[in-house]
Amino acid sequence: MTGLRFDPMLPWWVIAALAGLALLVAGFALWRGLRGWAWRGLAGLAAAAALAGPALEIGARAGLSDIVILLDDRSASQDLPGRADQTDAAIDALTRQIEALPDTELRRVTVGDDPDGTLIGTALTRAIAAEPEGRIAGIITVTDGQTHDVPMIPASAPAPVHTLLTGNPDDWDRRLVIEEAPAFGLIGEEVRIRLRIEDQGAVPDAVAGSSANLRISLDGGPEQVYAVPPGVSLELPVLPDHAGQNVIQLGFDTPGQGELTDRNNAAAVTITGVRDRLRVLLVSGEPHAGERTWRNLLKSDAAVDLIHFTILRPPDKSDGVPVNQLALIAFPTRELFLERIDDFDLIIFDRYRVRGILPPDYFRNIVRYVREGGAVLVAAGPEMATVESLNLSPLGEILPARPTGRIIDQPFTPLLTDAGRRHPVTTGLPGAPADTGEPADGDWGRWLRMAEVLPDRGEVVMTGEGDRPLLIMDRVDEGRVAMLTSDQVWLWGRGFEGGGPQLELLRRIAHWSMKEPDLEEEALLAEQLPGQGLRITRRTMAAETGPVTITAPDGTESRIELAETGPGRFSADWQASQLGLYRLSDGEITRVIVLGPAAPKEFEETVASEARLGPLSQETGGAVLRLSDGIPDLRTVAPGRNANGRGVSGEWIAITPREAATVTGLSRRPLLPGWVWLGLIAGLILAGWLSEGRRAAAR
């Protein structure tokens, strides 16, 4: 590289003035008709040029090697049958051919799995930006063409981009597509999932158009089967039946006939079940000191609709006071206990006495309500030991304990039983007793009265004076019954002798009765940890539990032993090897959990396609070839010529050498030495003088 540079001895304006003066003198001489005007003008310009200091700048150049970018797609879809071998063979062959080219460097770019799918566009953009544009001679991608960042694919490139597709032309796949699914749903109210089954690729004639048997189950329960034709959107009704996560597992039978994969034949939708409102009926048998305890607890919960009745005047009381002066409305017993009873999630009898207000048929209807999934909570007082006890009504057949007729009027501190330390309603209560059975000093205050009962069934989770049952919890068919044999819990709320966790205890009892998932005694829980870890927890009332079997998305099974981490809780951490739908079972309870998507994005579309990368190859003059037809040869062509074609031995692709170079050094030398400039100026002046002398002699 050679160029002309200037190193002026005087400011440029002085040199320009000298050159202008020389031209002015020459012009004046021309006007006067003097013969040496041209020589004088050239002498002035030569003097100005000498003062400008012209010099030749000579640069030393070194050639740069060309760069070829080779992108290797190693995402999960490339592990489908045959593709890994095609990729390995193509990468090895192209690597050898590129390394054999003179002055050519290879840049390997490997694209792996990402939570957002295959990011070929991002990898290409970064690889091109990392290299000098003038040195990139070619870009070759070995992939199935399925990328999930299409907006990141560059619109063009400084060299031909060749796309070599793995797979085979006769590949086909059938997949399950979830078009729309709600994230939340009201418990007991229908929500809809819209889905379709889609065929891709060269579907065999025996399969094309045939219906698929779609299998649906909720939380690993019994399956329902529907026949669904491909390409038709279907709205599937789903009924969330409990609070928290409702996992709907969807899948269809593999049609066979060489389908690429069955990983996208199943999906899981998680719908969080929420209650519209919890409806609670509270019936207080009489006014007493702890009556407002229940009311305040339930009214403080915005998700609870409370209906509260207090019986101020039993039927056997006759004092002449008009009814309209005792209550705003009459007690609507028929409407509440016959017509609308199924609308309630919980019925609480607070110190209720059997006084003829509710006929036996109403109590029998309450029994029916509990057996079919309802809940009853009995908070008893001294009436439990009388002939007005609820146990002597038809409701007694579902109560977990029967009274002895004795009232214990002695102070006592509530304690947890072994079952109570494991039961989620009572475990972890603030100030709860330790394993020794003794409460922490000063944490729990004493109660003053309780009824003596004999438990018939259920779990005794708290005891009172003399280890007598204080809180009993039982399941009756589909429903639940809880019995608190003392009306003194309000003392905790008043801070008597330090008080206790009154609100938390009553809240847990009420929500357990209403089947809150977090308070289930027998539960198999799974929590996702950072990465692909799982924390598996078994909550049980038993003293020990067995191993948990984990079924991975690909059907492989693992057995994991759980270690006791607390009373009634057994846990273990486990690392999953892949994303997808996992089924957990300990032989009694089955749990379904999804790590990432049930069918990862890699398997949403599995048939190799040029639709995403083909436009870039076409724009840059590159080729889109299938490796199933063979690995193409690699050539070099001049820029502007075809970069692909077919020869005798098969297809070929080409790179375009860029002949890039870099300057390694610069040297500068004057255009003419100083003495040459001096001689040139003197010679021009002499030539002008001689020209004038010849003219004078001629005259």
C-alpha cells in the first residue's frame, strides 16, 4: 500500500500565498508579452511544492486467512433416530475439508438445549458479529432447521450460508397442540381447554386422517377416552375439584408406522383451583363468652361467606316477649337444613343444645350432607354432658366420640398427642409441645373446663386434663367431622396466662374441614427446585413410609427412599434428567408434576424443514441440502459466482476466499531530495532567464 502524504515546512496559508504569487507573476508576464512567463510560474509553483514537503508513504501488508463458521445443532430434536449419526458424519467430513484448505480457519459453533428452544438465529448473529466481516468466507449450518428465535436470524450475511438438513424426506409426526388453557378455575365450575391433534411431514396413507384416542386424567385419576380427528380444534370441559394445582394429563396412543417421536403425544395443563367463596353456617346454641371467637375468625377471612344464627330464646322458654323484639328474622331452619344445605362448605355447631328447634329429619339430612362430602364441626360445652347433647340426636352416628356425662372443671394445659404432632392441623403450632409432650414454658395458657368423652373413631390430636380427648378429627365417607370438647379456646384469644395460638388453631380446623389441600393428612407433594431438581415430600399419619416410584417422560422408572424430616413428614431431593411430565407414586397416592413444558419446545415440531433458515441461504447465494442425499463436497469460488451446484460425484457447496490483508508497518520518504528541489527551481529560473535573453538578442 503506497500513498502520497505532505509534511509542510510552513503553514498551508503561506504556501498557498506563495503559489498564488507565482501564478500572479506568471500572468502578469504573459500580459506584458514576456517570453519566460511559463518558466517563472513553474519555478514559483515548484518552490511552493517543495515547501509542502511531499513524501511517499509505503505500507507493508500481510495476508489474512479466511474464516469459515460451522454451526453444529446439538439440541434435543437432533437426538431423534438417525440424526445424530448424520450430524457426526457431516461435521467430521466438513471439518477435514475446511482444515485442508490453505489459509482458512474454522470456527465451530455448537447450539445446545435452551429453555426457550433451539436458538440458531442468536448463535448465527453472535458468530458473525464476533469475526471481521472481510474475512468470513462461508457459513455452514448442520441442523434440522427447527429454530425458535426466527426474529434473530440475520437478514443477510457477508458470505454464502449453506443449510444442511438432517432427517429423511419421509419423516412424519403426530403431535398434541394445546391452543388455549386457563391458568385458574373456580372449584366445581367447568373450564375449557382448547386443543387439536396435528399431523406433520409425509404422513402414511394408513394413518392420514385417522382419529386418535385422546386420554385425559385429572391428578393421575381414572382416564377418559375421546376419539379426535387430526386438524380439528376440540374444546375439552374440565372440572377443578380442589384448591391448589389441578394437573390435567392429556395424551393419545402412538399411531405407529414409524412416527418420529411420541414425546409430543402428551401434554399437561396445570389449573389452579380457587374457591369462589367459602360458605359457612355457624349456629350458636346460646350466647356465651366464646361465641364471638368463631364469628371474628370467619368474618376476618375475605374468602368466607358467613351465616351466623344465635338461639336466644329456646322453644321451651315462655316470657311473653314478642318474637319481633328478639330477632330481625325467624330462624329459617327448613331453608338452611333441607333446601340449601348443600350450598355450605362447613356447618359449625357452637354449644348447640337439642331443644326441638331442628327436627330429627333435619339432623338426618345433615348426616347425608356429611357422607356426601360436607363438613361438620362441633365445639362443645357443658351441654355435651346433658340429655340435650348432639350425640343423642341422629347426628350422633357420625360424631367421633360419645360423652360420659361428666364435666371436668379443673384447669389444664392442652397437649398434643403423637398423632397431633404428625397431623397438619396441629403440627407446627406456635409454642407447640416438643416430643416430650410438655409445652414450652409460658407459651400456652390453661383452659378451665372440658367435657369427658370416649373416642370411637378418628384421630385424637389434642388432649386436656388427664390425657382426655380434647380435639378429635375424623373422616366419614366423603365428608369430615371435627369435635372440640371444650368451649374455653377463647381464653387463648384473651391472653389468659399467656394465651395461645387460638386463631391459627381454629383456622386450621375450619380449613381442614373444608378440605384445604395443604392440611391433608395423607399427601404426596412435589416441589420444583432450581434447575431440574425435585423435592418430594410424603405427609402421613403413619410412623414410616415406603419408597416413591418416579416415572420419567420417556417411561424410565426410578425408586427413591424418603428420610424423616419431621413428625409425619418424609422428604428427599432428586435430580431429574430431562424436562417433561413426571408421575410419582408410593402405591397409595399418585402425583403428577411438570418440569418445564410437558412436551419441550424441541419436540413441538420435529420434521426437518428449510422454512426458517432457507430464506437466509437464498439471500446469500447458499444452498439448502439434505444430508440423507449425501454429504456435499466443499469448493472455493470467486465472489459473485454460484456457491453451489452438482458435479459428477454429487452436490457441492463453496466458500468465497476474501483475500483480506492487514498493514504490518509504514515507511515514509520524501518525494524528491532537497537538493533536487533546489536544482529544479534553479533550472526553471535559469530557463526563464535564458528565454528572455534569446528574445533580447533577437531584437
